[in-house]
Amino acid sequence: MTQRLCLALDLVDDAALIAEYERWHQPGVTPPEIIASHRVAGITQMEIYRAGNRMFMLIETDDTFSETAKAESDAADPHVQAWGKLMKQFQQPVPAAGPDGTWIEATRIFRLSDHA
């Protein structure tokens, strides 16, 4: 079954750091190993939006996607580990996100198609 996930994250509220974070996410700048790790995991689309220093990531997956398998694969991939370490310098801990304080899954509270 395909899924759509929404995650939130806060960046350090510093214009220069935010600009650098955005630069790392431009086509041709994000390491190809990171892009490949998403695709191999069954992520078919990923978009990141920013409002101030708050980030929202929308992920769409195919039937092969497993959050557990993706987490295990990421933990064993030195490229993903290096990317995570690089990105951490731009991120501000989100208390509700638990011990690592990064991306936290958002809960959908409204969907227009559920209403008559």
C-alpha cells in the first residue's frame, strides 16, 4: 500500500545557515548516494517546504517501503550517516522528536476528501 508521510523539523534560526541548508538540497548538490538511498527504499517522491525556520517534508512511497527497513539501511550506510551528521549542524532540536530531536512525523488532523 502506498503511503504519504509528513515530517517536521526546525532549523537553527540563522539566515546564513538556512541558506546553506537549502543549497545542500539543490539538484546536483545533494549527494547521489542520498538520492539513491531514498529511491531504493521505495520512496517515490519527497518534497521539503520551509516556513521561517520550520521545515515540512512530504514523502510518498510505493508498496515496498518499510520505515523499519529504511532505518536499518540508513544506519548501515556510511553515506547516509555522513549526510545526517552534516545536516545536524543546521538543525535545532525539537523536544517532541525524542532523543535525536530531528524529523518528527506529523499526525494528519484534516483531509478534505473525508468531508461531504
